[in-house]
Amino acid sequence: MNACFEYELLISQKLDDELSESDEILLADHLRSCSSCRALYDELAQIQRTLASCSAAPPADLSARVLEQIKAEEPSTEIQASSPTPRRMKLKWFATTAAALLVVISSAVLGIRMLPSTDNASLANDAPTTNEKVSKEASDSSLAQLAELPEEQIEEGALASPQSENPVPSIQKRTASPSTQTVIADPPPVLTEAYGTETEPIIPPPDEATEERSSDTRTLFGTFSANDADAPPENISSDQAEALLIDYLTSEEDPYPAIVLQEESADDTHYFFHYADLSGYVWCYSISKSDGSIHSESSTQSQTSAHD
Amino acid sequence: MPSLQEHLLVKQAQQGSEDAFAALMALYEKPIYNLTLRMSGSPEDAEELTQTAFLKAWRALSGFQEDASFFTWLYRLATNTCIDFIRRKKRRAPVLQTISLDQEDHPTVSLSDHRNSPEETVFQNDTRQTILNALNSISQEHREILLQREIDGLSYQEIADILNLELGTVKSRIARARLALRQVLVRDGNFISSAASDKVEAKKGGGQA
């Protein structure tokens, strides 16, 4: 005996509690009289239970940790209300300096590694909106965490930082802060005084252009020009092409981003990228080397879907 | 997850309410964590990626348009974070060996039992491993939608938003995915169910369910 295929969809929906009332009744009636369908339901339910048991629970303190980092970035009203005493400032100075030195030293090292424009361009888009402020998120989470650690202390040690008065805009400013560029570019005020460079502002106001921000990396050791986008390049690099493509893919036109880069190739005039997305399609894009224009080639169903 | 509730929480969070954001995290940390776990292959990376995704979401809240689905936006943000991570790490083999790539570079899921509770019977572990192995035999499309439904715990509507499909397509695709998975299990004689073993006998003579 085979289960009745016209009830398969209803059975599946029942497993997800997504049946309308009338369908519930319809299915219940049928299951009463059809043992094959009952068996199918039981089997699918067993599969479901097993799969559900594979579902992982995130660590219990995960969101707490996120909140900690959020709170650390926001100047709390507590600090805002009471002006830091000189003693507290001094203690914070040590902590800040030590952390800042660590940041500066490591960022100088990292700053050198940040030279390839790849990183700058690829830092561009993680949030899937076209909002420019949003587009400057640091995508390197480990570097971002390195950047975040001293930031907390910088915030606390700073006197009357401008952000403290308006929490809402400060969220926007925070957008810029975790990027590694910021940390590299802006040593805390204490150290900058010592070394005589600019002190204002701690968090630079977000500019609109990613390229602008990423073009210069200011460290205590000098300025690295990390992006030759100032002079119009003859050909874009494959990393730049890929970054443009990611930008395009995560824009509003394409609501779902590709997942895995399958293949990269190039000819004299174009780069070619093949991406597979979650639904199994393979998307092929060509990007002109000269002007970075993007063309979508045919998209094909991935072959594995035929293996069903 | 009523979207009205989400909408209100998002509004409050946009105005700076950390509590509202905490509530949003409580709602969505499980699917996001499972997504990052599936894509990164290791719990440590998944933790970090999930935290990063939420932090980015917090910072980017001001740019989020109210009329869109916050969860879809968050899910895509997390996906993008994972893509960057994967690309940078070039998909090194994770310690717990959970993700491998098939010939076409699709992540195939072999979620090992990383929770490893000793109380679980060997029987249960075998079942889980059997089904997970079978997952690799169904199509990429079916596998992903099934995992989003069963492991990420996404609703039909959320899946429809994320995959940009019609609701009806989501429903039927999930049903087909389940049937495909079951078919693999039955075919391999692996199904631990008396009903299935009867069916295996019957199948030798007949068509499929």
C-alpha cells in the first residue's frame, strides 16, 4: 500500500503546524481510514524529531556577551552624569594607554597587512542595505574584536566625548568605530597628545564614501595609502571585481545573496564568477576589467538538484 | 513570531533600547546560531559569527527600513558575515568535522553530534547519524530548505522571505524534501521504523509514495 500522494502536502504541513482548520479536519478524517498515510506521517514525524534534535542551542551567555559589547560602546548615562574624577581618569589612563599601545603596535603591524585594497573593498558590505553608513562594517570579526577591546576603555576614559549627549546618532557613529580603519587611524586622545597628532574626534564622523575612508591608513608610524583608487586604475583587480560583485549581490535588486564562490576565472577583458546560492542555482557573473560593470550570465540549476 | 511584536521591538531598539534588542536576540539567536554553525562548521566560529552578526545588526539598525522584515534582514546579514568568514578562512577543516564540500563546492552537512551527551543511547546517536548521512544524498535545494525548517526553525513565511519564493512553493518544496529524505532512508534499508520495514517489502513490487 502506498500513501496517497494528494495528502502528502497536508501531512508535511501538519508536521509544521501550518494547516488551516479546514485542512486539519480533512487530514484527520483521512488518516483515520488510511493506514499508509498514517505510516507516512509517523515516519516523517520521526525524521523531523531526529533533525530537530540536531538543532544546536547557542551558548546561554551569547546574547549577554553581545549586550556587554553594546553597553561598552554606548556611553552610559552614569558616566555621562558624573564627570570623571581625576583619580578615575588616571586609573583609566593606564588601562587605556596599555590597551592603546597594544592596539597601536598591533595595528601598525596589521596596518601593513591592510595595504592591499582587497581588504578595504571587502570591508564594504555586510549589512544588506544600500545605506552607505551601514556599508562600512568591518567584516573581519577577529580584528573587530581586537578593535573593540580598547575602544571600550577609550570611551570610558575620554572626557565629555561628543557622542555622549545624543545616544541615537552615536549608534550611527558606532557604525564606523569598529572598523579596523578607525582604530588604526585614531589613537586615543591621550597618546595623540603625547605624539602631537590630531585629537579630535575619537570616532571620526562617518563619511559617505567607503573609498575615501579606506584610502589612507593613519598610524603613529605614518600614513599608508592603501588604495590606488585616487588615480583612475586602468584595470580593476580581481579582488576589487569580486567586491563590486558582492556589493551588487547584496543590494536591494537581488534579495538573496549568493553563498559560495564556486569558480573564478578571467579572460582579457572580464572576470568571471560563479556563485551557488541556497536554492541551488548557480549564478554566473562577468565583470568588466576596465569599468567594473557587471553582467549576469545565464543562471542554471545546480546539477545536484537533479540527483533527487 | 508575530511581526507586530518584532516591529515594535525593532522600533524601540532603533531608538536605542538595549532591552528591546536583547528581546530580539532572544527570539532569533537560535536560528542565527544554527545558520552560522552550518556554514562555519565549528561551534567556536559559530559563536563568534553570531555575536558579530548581532553586533553589526545593532550598529546598522538606523539604516534598517521599518517596513521590511527584520529577521530576513538579520538572516542575510549573518549569511554575509559567514560568506566573508568562509572566504577568508578558505573553509579550513573544522575541529569537529562537520562540513565538507561536494564536488561542486556545496557544503554538505554532516553535523556531528557536537553536543555529545553521554546519556543518549547509542541507538539514538545512530539514528541521528543515519539521517544526517542521508541528508547528503538529497539535492542541495532540498537539503537547505529542510535544514532551514527543521534546524534553524524558520517558519514558512520566513523561508519564503529569505529565499524569495512564494509561500506555496515553500510548502511544496519542504514536503518534497521530506519525502526525498525518507526515500533515501527507505531505499538504503536504514529506516528504523516498523512501518518502513514493511514498506521496504511492499516497495519491491510497487511505485513510490
